[in-house]
Amino acid sequence: MPLVNVFGSKGRLVLSALLVCAVIFELAYCQKDAPKQRPTAGRKTKPSKPKPEKSTNEGSKAGTAKPKIKSTAAAHAQASLTQVLNRGKFKKVGETISVQTGDTLELRCRGKPVKWSVPSYLEEDDDGRLRTVQHERYGVLTLVNSTGADTGEYACYPMYCEDTDCRKEYDKAVKVFVFFPDPQELFVPSADYYEVIQLRTNWPTVLPCQVTSPGAKVTLHREFPPVEVAVDGTEISFNVKKGFTIHRPRPHHAGALYCVASLGNLRQSSTKYMLIYVNYPMAPPAPVIQASSGSVVVGENLRVGCTVMGEQDVAVEFTWEYPGQQIGRPLYTQESVSPVGGGAARQQSQSVLLVDEVRSVDQGTYTCTAQNLQGAKSVSATVKVVPKAKPKKP
Ligand SMILES: *[C@@H]1O[C@H](CO)[C@@H](O)[C@H](O)[C@H]1NC(C)=O
């Protein structure tokens, strides 16, 4: 089934992708009790307004305080984040905080100057709710009229400056994950009905079903057959700030998955994740080239073979360069994949370039390039074309 394995040549990869999309399309529209979506509230569907000049995005955005840029030892001081609560109360933040939807988030970060980073959707859609101001000794971030979609990581980076040249001190960043619990939306809304995620062999894969409430109970589900996926903390783990992580993807993880969050009487499904397993090779291919003969007589046929021994179900794509190419000599290739005996799960991929009735223009270097998802390697062979021996007199 096309959801599980994507292999074949590049052309077939594209075809498989199309098939997968067709399947996804069907799944998406056959599904009766489809997850509840509010695309209009989605992070990506907000109308993007013309952005104010990006260069003044930070620090001096509000135009009140100009950052003082000096080379000072104080710039090295450890930054710290404080949440400004109502009536001028301050609270040092821990790893996470919760701010009721609709309320204002106000963070203070010690440092002169500091830079802020916010969830990327807020950075992209500047709708005037986010302000950052730099004061003499600290920066302030204010986010008004908050919504569940604002849930995410907020970080402050102290800047190290020499004269007017400033850089972020990444190792001194202070981060806080802010939840904006939304009584109607347990998941951070997404504009997309489904998300396609590649599962690469042995690469951790994240299903970012982000909840707006830290207290929501989140489970992982497979659509067909409809079962809850076991989350054992080793093979698959859950983190309320990140979502589910599949640590070492295998083909059986592929398919259509979604998350379910429950809190109180509310139970909601996330956007759908279409997991496509891709057999990711360990290394680029190592092709071997061999011509049927190093010296061919005009009029005879030539075969040049290019062979790659590799891991099973890893697609290898072949391309050829040959002497007759310039003048548009029409050569053709035959490609094949065959399993190799033994328990090592290996396969041989081969492309054979066929030259019928060799002419003098076919003399020269034949180069085969083999490519997989990790890289490409070329190998060459030279072929000499010799004139026909004089026909014997009858
Ligand atoms: C915040 O919401 C109030 C009330 O709906 C509105 O008047 C105000 O313009 C909003 N502020 C911003 C910056 O969007």
C-alpha cells in the first residue's frame, strides 16, 4: 500500500506521492466524524496585513525607548524572565506558565538590550497585539487579546554588544512555554486539515499536536484500524510542550494518526497526521560500471551496466552521460531491482545503457551517476570504437 513504503526511482517516488495524496484526499472526505476544525481560526489563515518595517521589529518597535548599545560587562549578566501580573505584581517564571485566553501576557527580561523570540505564527502575522519595548535595564514583551493559538515558547536573548555590533547570546537565553487555555479549543488551531510527515528510518519524528491547556490529557490514535496507539515513553513519548515523538520510526508506524485531548467534559481531536515511511539509506550509493567490451567494432551492439548493491527498499536513481549525447544519439536504458540472497536484506539496482549498432561518435567516456536520498556518486568507463575489418572477397 502506498502509505507504507515509498520506493522506486525518482519518477516513481513522485507517482507514489501522488497516490498517497489521492488516498489522503479520500480519507479526508470519506471520514464521517472527522476531527473538528476551525480553519478560520487557524494559525496560517489569518489575513496577513502589510508588515511594518521589519528592521525596527524589535527593541525600538514602540518607538519609546532606544536601546543603549554599549560594550559593558553588565551585558553579560544572566538574563531573567519575570511575568508582570495585575496591579504591578511580579512573578519569576518557571518552565511553563498559563495565561487565560483574552488576558494580556507581559514579560520582563533583564538585559540591555534584549531580543525576543515568539511562536513563529505571531512573528509572521503581525496584527498589532504584540509589542516589545526596551527600557534602560530590561525589555518588555506585551501580548494583548491573547488566544489559544498564541500557545508556544517565548524566549529572551540578552545581546552582547561592542559599539554598534550586537549579537544574541544563545546560551544565555531564558525561555518560558506559555499556555493560553481556551475553554473551547483544546488544541492550538491549525489551518491545515492534515499534515504530511515523513518518517525517516531512525530519525525521531514529532507529531506536534499542541494543546492550549497543560492539564489536558492527550492520547494518540490510529485511524485505520481505529485503535489507540500505546505510548510507552520509550518507542513513543509525549511531552506537553512538544507533542508525541516517535523515537525510531519503523514501517509499522506509518498511516493516518491523530491526537485526542480531553479536559473536563471536553474531548477534541487534533488535525490529522499522515505519516509516510521513507526508507532512509545509511550512505550514498557506490555504483560499479562495466561495459560489455572496452573496444567495439562499428555496427556491433554495446551494453554499459551500472550496478549498485544497497539496502532493501532504498530507491536509487541513475543518470547517464555518454559521447553521442551532444548530437542527440537516441540510446535507451533498462532498469531493474532484484533482491540479493542472504539474510542481510540487500538489493541490487541496475541500469543498463544500450547502444545499438555502434558508430564512431559512440567512442569516449560513459559516466553513470547513482543517487539516493543521502547523495550521489559517479563512475566512468571508456569505450573505443574500431572500424570494421575489410569484408572478405567472395
Ligand atoms: C483588543 O480587544 C479590544 C476589545 O475587543 C479591542 O478594542 C482592541 O482594539 C484589541 N486590541 C488589539 C491590539 O487588537
